Amino acid sequence: MWKYDPVLFSRVLTELTLTFHIIYATIGVGVPLMIAIAQWVGIRKNDEHYILLARRWTRGFVVTVAVGVVTGTAIGLQLSLLWPNFMQLAGQVISLPLFMETFAFFLEAIFLGIYLYTWDRFENQKKHLLLLIPVAIGSSASAMFITMVNAFMNTPQGFELKNGVITNIEPLVAMFNPATPTKVAHVLATAYMTCAFVLASIAAWHLMRGNRHIYHKKALYLTMKTALIFSLASALVGDLSGKFLAEYQPEKLAAAEWHFETSTHAPLVLFGMLDENNNIKNALIIPNALSILAHNHPAAEVKGLNEFPKEETPPLYIHYLFDLMVTLGVFLTVVAAVYWLGKIFKWKFVAKKWFFGLLVASGPLSMLAIEAGWYLAEVGRQPWILRGYMKTAEAATSSAHVDTMLILFSILYLILGIASAAVLINMFRKNPVERELAERSGQQEVMAE
């Protein structure tokens, strides 16, 4: 007989909200930087195509920001409604970055409005570009502050808990906990990388369909070059993240790698399956690689999962999330590198329809990698919501109406997703690049006369 479980429904609703919000949050963090790069290149080269690229990206960005505000508000609401015990405990310690995140968003929103309103009111494009700097800083700072909260959940510090009472609170110590550097760096690098691939996939879509306008070629070259840079940065930060896990969350690393027995010369396990006795089958085993990933030495000892209490170990399916994230990350990096080298050495296949198809797929695949990474981070912390202090089941609400909330928020996200996609498609379909370039050229001729 089915039994209502508020903890289960709270988890499902939170996962749904984060899954949906991450799409818009990632765009919100990465696109302002891409806009700034395009406008800066346009100014430096005196190239109207790049200026228009920045302008069109900004229009689409505004739509995603609006949806991101709604989903971000939903997350704040759900933290209080679904996880009241966690907020009561952690809210006293880690409220500062939550406040700073709001301030960073206001900075971004105010200057974004000014930036949009003054597009045709600056004769000097360099001065107009200066207005975008607070937008890019605000969006990245917003991500940084909210990631600090998540980092605190993984390595909580800056307080003492005695008999259920929090004392000796140090907000700055809580903010700058051991997880903060790698988590913030990883979130920012992957957001920039993902947005570059998403924008590249749009340009590749037009080229694949036969529209070989120079505007789309320039857009693809700029975005793929940026995507390669941040792909390499993400790989570097990912390596540092592995070393962080080995020191501070060894049970997550062991679960993700199916490393059960403590050993030296630990191998890296990719893919494969587990049987009922936790025997690994059909996996790709890379000798010594886990020891190198964890401690930079092939003979280093890596803790096995059997060293930890079973009730405090993450679910083993996070291994598949790790595989998915790493496989997609490597694939996207290779695709970006091949494209860049192809442009340098004039390889003809990088202009073929099938290769454009790969580039079109790079946008959705990069977003899938982001989702897998976040699921790995959150599920890999289980059963803790605040590692070492509070388990997820202890933090959840006992309300009898979370299932109703799940239905209502699901409908909301469905409407927002369909509406935002429809608005973006119609916005650019009704105003193609060729028409806008012709109109701007006509306006410049009139001004010249």
C-alpha cells in the first residue's frame, strides 16, 4: 500500500527545481561574459557583425534572466518550506552570502537595464561596453555567493554546535570553507564553457541548414574558441576537485569510483556495472589513475568505501553520473580542439554538414554535463544535507501537502519552459540577421548623409 513520505516528495521537488533552475542560472552566469567578449572584439576590429552579435545575445539573455528570477525565488521559498530544520540551523551561520547574492543580482539587473536602454545613445562603443562590466561581475558574483552556501553544506565550519544550540558563529569562516575555492571555480568555469557551447550550437544550426552568412561563421569561431579555453579550465579545476574530495569527502570519491578497499596504486574505474556482490564488470580500468587524481602520485593510498559506515555512504549510482560528466566533458573538449585546429590548418571537414551537426549537439550535451555534475555533487553528499551535522531526513518538513506543491511547481516549470522557448524562437525568427544588418546599414547611410 502506498504511503505518503514528505521527505521523499521534498527531495523530488527540490531536485526538479534545481534541474530546471540550473539551465537558466548557467545561462545567466555565462552569457554576460560572452556578450562582453563579442562587443569588445567588435570594437577592437571595428566589425559590425560582432557588435550585432552582442546585441542579439543581450535580447535573448533578458528573457532567460526573467525566468531565472522566478526559479531562483522558488528555490528560496522551498528552502524555507521544505527544509525548515536545515534553515533554522544553517541560516544563522551562512545567511551572509545569501544576502550578498541578492545584492549582486540587483547590481546585475540595474546595469543590464541601463545597458539595454543606452544601446543607440552612445557614439563611443567603448563607453557603452563599460556598462556591461557590472552586469558580468554581478552575474558571476551571484553564482559565487550561492555556491559558497553549497560549499558550506559539504564542509561546514565557522560555528560550534552544543546540545542543539549554535554558538561562536563566524560568518566569514563559514563562507570561505575548504570547499569554496574548487566549487566556485568549477561552477564559473563550467558555466562559461556551457554558454559558449550553447551559443556555438545556435550558429552551427544556421550553418548546417545552409545559411553561410559571415555573421554565423564569426559567431561560431568566437564561441568555439572561447569554449575550448573554458573546457581546458574546467578540466584543470576538475582535477583539483578530485584532490579536494580525497582530503575532505573521501567517501564521495570512493563511491563515485567504486573504490571499495583502501589501497595504493588505486585504479580509476570508468563505465562498467556492479553485481549484487559489488563486483565490477565490463569496466574500463586505468591503473594507478585514481591515486594520481587524488594525490598526484601513482603509489598514493586512497581510502576505500568499506572504511565508512554504510549508513553514511553515498548511493553507488553516482558512479554513472561521474562517467557521464567526464565523458561529455572530454568529448566537448575534443570537438572544440578539432574545430580550432581545423580552422588553423584549413581542414575541410570542419565545414561539412555532419561536423556542424556535432557542434549543434554540443550545446545540449554541455547542459547535460552541467546537470550530471550538479546531481553528482548533491547526491554524492547524501545522506547528509549538512555534512557531519544534519542528515537530509532530519532536515525535511513534516507537511502533508508537499505532493500538491510538487504538482503545482511542475506545471509552473512546464509553462515557463515552453513560454521562454517560444518567445526566444519567435524573437529571432521574426528578426533574422540579414534584415537587421540591412536596417543598420541603412541607418548608418542616413546618418552619413
